[in-house]
Amino acid sequence: MNEKKKDKEKEGAREEVKQTMEEKVEDLATTETAGSLSSGLGNIRISDNIIAKIAGLAALEVDGVAGMSSGIAEAFSRKNISRGVKVEAGDQEAMINLYMTMDYGVFIAEVAKEVQQKVKKAVENLTGLKVTAVNIFVQGVQLPVSESEEKKN
């Protein structure tokens, strides 16, 4: 009888250790910090450049945004997605500054608000970072191109 009791105690101890190990593995697999995912295999760090590309793509999807610009004298661009995007990312948060041009005739404040919402949602959903601010700096307005000007180019 003592052997059966010892076997039951050993089995109970094994189950307790197994359950504790499973909980620790589960905790490791779901730990998230600052755009970094941590698992039993290591860490993944998302670079500021990737966050800038996500933000730039989201901004360019909004109607009324003509392009991104890193300076007022710079030509407007839709080619370099992260141009005109500055990211300050910490361990769990990011602040994003967007320098852009708007299409002539749009309500700038409304377009800017939509850009803020879209960028915040995209960055948070794709990186896990909490976006504390999306600051918009309108650098210019793109005038419509007439047909005669298009033919010259």
C-alpha cells in the first residue's frame, strides 16, 4: 500500500510540474514588448524604418493626400513610402510625425484627421506598439495638372 501511495504522490508531483511548465511556456509565447515579440526562441525587434513604411502606406491610402515630403523644397513623392515619416519608438510606444502635401481643394483638417486615425490603427495592428501621437505637418498643396501641362511632360 505504501508503494501505491508513493506512486500516486509521484504522479501528482509530475502533473504539477507539467502544468507549471506548460503555463511558463504559454507565458513566454505571448509576451509582447515594444514592437518586440518574445518567445522561448528569442526576440523580434521591428525597426523604425518598417514602422515608417507602415505609416506612410496608410497615409497614402487616404483620399486627398498628394504625397509625402521630407522638406518643403522637396518634390512631392509617392515612390519612397517612408520619405516624410519620422518615427520615435520606445519599448511599448511610438510617436509618428508625417510631413505631407495635400491635394488642392480638400478640407485639410478633415483629411489630416483621417490620416491620423488610419496611421494609428495600421501601426498598432501590425506592430503591437501603442501609438501615442500622429502629428501631421502639411508642407504644401498640389495643384491640379491641366491637360496641356500633362502633354508637355
